[in-house]
Amino acid sequence: MARLNPVFVCGSCGGETLKWQGQCPLCGAWNSLEERRAPRSRAVPAAVAVNLSPGAALADAGVRLSSGQAELDRVLGGGIVPGSVILLGGDPGIGKSTLLLQVAAHVAASRPAIYASGEESIAQVGLRAQRLGVAAEALGVVAETDCQAVLALAAARQAALLVIDSIQTLQSGAAPAGAGAVTQLRECTSELVRYAKAGGAAVVIVGHVTKEGSIAGPKLLEHLVDTVLYFESEAGSRYRIVRATKNRFGAVNELGFFAMTGSGLREVKNPSAIFLARPAQPAPGSIVTVTREGGRPLLIELQALVDRMRFGAPRRVAQGLDANRLAMLLAVVNRHAGLALQEHDVFVNAVGGIQICETAWDLPVALALASTLKGVPLPTQLVAFGELGLTGEVRPVPYGDERLREAQAQGFAVAVIPRDNAPRRAPAGLSVRAVGTVAEALEAAFAR
Ligand code: TYD
Ligand code: MG
């Protein structure tokens, strides 16, 4: 199949680029690029191995581009890797175009960047940029759905960043005529991947997720790209979470927090605070715990309420926590801490609508239950975490040090934690009370 552009092949590493350069951007060899106009022959291609000496490997990796959003950079593992392909999936209307226009405009201030929209006209993109208040003069905006045309433009402008919004609107002439959506999707994505790997430009692809789990969703493309990000949101919430589900250049399951505002997406610098809007007056039954969601510690308020049962069997209701585990905890605190709740309805709630999937909430819930039963508030400067065993012992949880540091950073003064999580040196200003049993924990938490 004929190519629209000449391809330059490196005589040393065999890599392809779209433009001639003195130095091969892949292996760093000088004067090794040769033009190859003829369509690729069917002859067996020669595979060339490159030895990964530090110099050769790193010459190509270059410096990561900052997206301008610290939260997004974090999720990516420290910024956008040149030559990488990132897929951003998410429901329609969640803010993919908004985020990427902000990112593209930020990158464009220092490097050439192209934002190719197949869904909106240039005027619409312009209006959005105005609304976002981003300086987009340097950004190349193109309303185009032809894959080769977009790639030719990006090559001509030597773009360091190419945003494709969205992959579902892109068409490739290289796919057989009348090819279905899936073939088009795959062909366009492969072309973009080839382009990114050859020229060293970073490519960000938007993919819509359809509610019906339609085959046109980005699931198909995940194995082709380097990084897969998903945009998530609770229904009706203005907070958005970006989650990395695959990342060749960083950790997976990292979370980035954003808020949708009247002027675009703003990063939430202090996600702990989202879940921590507490009343000024200490109230019985309320406690703060440090949980660990998506690779980072989060402070969350837990609340418990017990009420004399009116009729029938006592009710046990858990919001955001596992109800079976709550039943087990009630037995533990009854037996080992003397909290008799057999004749009470019990309600516990993780404030902010978050689901906690680990066991570190055992100990704080036990403390909150004691607090509500006695009608005595816990100190507001107190945090607690830890797992409870059936014999009333307090068991350690992973990442104890990290949780303590986060509690200290948020201004908490006292931490009731498992003995096995006790740090050699507590963070400055944080008084750590390490406990071995639930009875000890109650004593430590209510001590002044
Ligand atoms: P959009 O980025 O178009 O979503 P996607 O590309 O994922 O389909 O986001 C659209 C929504 O965001 C729309 O409902 C309006 C809202 N929005 C704001 O709240 N503030 C803004 O500044 C912008 C640009 C959009
Ligand atoms: Mg969009």
C-alpha cells in the first residue's frame, strides 16, 4: 500500500521517522536515516536488535512533558512520555475534551501541539478555549476526521503533542473501503501508534465508552496503547477521578482528583479535604480515619449512630462499608470492650459517598460506636486506623507510615493505631498512641 509521505529508515536501528533528521531520534545514531519511498515489499523484513546500553535507551525517552495539571502528571507517572500513546476513556459529557484542551493549550505554550477535533468545529473549540480562559494562540486546532491528513499535519508542524478527539470519529483511507467501525478503529489507532513510536510525538486519544458496552468502545484498543486512563464520576457530583488502569511508564491504579468548575477542570490539590467537611463542634459518633484508595492515603470521616431498638430484630445498616464485617465488629466490641449493642439499631456511614474496601476502618468504627453509645465525642484532632481480630486484638494494616504522614499533614494531633504499625519516629507534632487490643484503644482514644 502506497504511503502519502516518504519514510526515513535508520540504517543503524531500523526505526522509521517521517522526516529527515541528522540524528536518528530512536537510537541516536548520526547520519543514518535514508529515505524509503517504495511501498514496503513483502520480503521478510530484517529485525534489528538494539543493545539497551543506558545512553541508547535514554536518548529516545527524552524528558516527560508536563500536562500543566499536577494531578494528571501524577497519574501518568510524572508527566507525558514523548513517543507514548495515551487512551483517555470515559462517558460522554464527563469532561474529556475539556481536560485535553486545557492540556494541549498548556503544552502549546512551549512546544508545538495539535488538537484534532472530529466532533466539534474550530469555532466551537475556540469558544470552549475562551470559556476555559486558556491561551490557545500557539495551539494548532484542526477539525478533521481523516487520519492521514491529521498525521501529515502533525508531522509538518513537528508536533510534540497530538490530541485526537475522538478516535470514534477518525477515518483511515488505509482501511479497506466499507470497512466496519471496528476495523477503522484498529487501523487508525495502529497508525497513530506507529506515528508516535517513529517520530517521538506523544499522542493522546479520546475514546468514548458506550453504556451498552458497545464494540466501538476503547476496550478494543487497550492493548495497542501505552497508557489507559479512565475518567470516572459519581452521578451528579462535580468531582472527577482519573484512574490509570494500564501504564507502561508508571504505577497503575493511581488516582487523580479534579473538580468541574464554570471555567473547566481544576485539580483538587487536597483530595482528603473533599471528604472532610466536619462541623466545628465535636459530635458523638464521629471519627476520622486514614484509608488508602488508589495508591494514596485519604482522610475520611466515619459516623456511627446507635438507637434503642423499637421493635423486632435490631437493624444493622452500613453505608460505604461492608455490612457483614460490621456484624462481626459488633460481636467483637460486645465481647472484648463491653459495648452491649444487642438491643440497639446500629447505623454506620462513610461520609462523602465513598466505598472503603479495606479493613482499616474496623478500629475507628469501634471507637465511633463507643462514642455514640456513651454520648461522649472523641477529640476532633484524633485519627484512628487498624483492623480488629475476633479475639479483640488490633492488627496492623499496610502503609502505616504513609497514613500517619497524611494525618499529620492535615493537621491532626493524635493517632490511635495498631502496635505493629507504630513508627520508630512519629511525624513531628503527631502524638501516636499504639494499642494492642480494642479495650486499650478505647482507653487511649478517650484519654485527654
Ligand atoms: P466535555 O469536555 O465536552 O465532555 P466529553 O468530551 O467527555 O464528552 O464536557 C462537557 C461537560 O462539561 C458539559 O456538560 C459542560 C461541562 N463544562 C463545565 O461545567 N465547565 C466548563 O468550563 C466546560 C468547558 C464544560
Ligand atoms: Mg468531547
